[in-house]
Amino acid sequence: MLFLIYSAVKGVDKVRVLVEFELPGMGDRLLQARKQLALSQCEVAAKAGCSKATVSRAEKEMGATPLPTLKAIAGAVGLDLEQIG
């Protein structure tokens, strides 16, 4: 799984820094937490401020998820980053 981290640099609006690291089982933990709370992907997306597709990709561990978005999704299902990693 790839995670994107954004950082501001003086004189530049945004610089995208790509950091690759693995969180095996992260998607399963997000899915289990969502189902335990009886929330739909749409409800989690609304709480996290992202799209349903982003929640789905995070649960399936597909593609790159911005770290702040992953943190928001985890928070929407009552978890923090340590609990999904």
C-alpha cells in the first residue's frame, strides 16, 4: 500500500512526497471496525470527508491513500493509525 504525505515548502504551494510502507491487514481492520459500527461506506466517507470509492480502496488496500485521508477514515470508524498498523 502506498501512502501520500503532503508537506508545504517555502515558495512552493505543495510538494508531494511519496513514501511507501506496508500496513498488512489494514484494510481488514478498517472493514471490521466499520461493520462492527454498522456503518456503510457512504457513512464513513461522509464522516471522513472523502468519497465512498476512497473508503472502498482503503478497505481493499488498493492504490495510494493520502495519510491524512487514511487517518480520517480510521477516525470515522473509531480507530487511530496505531490500531490499523
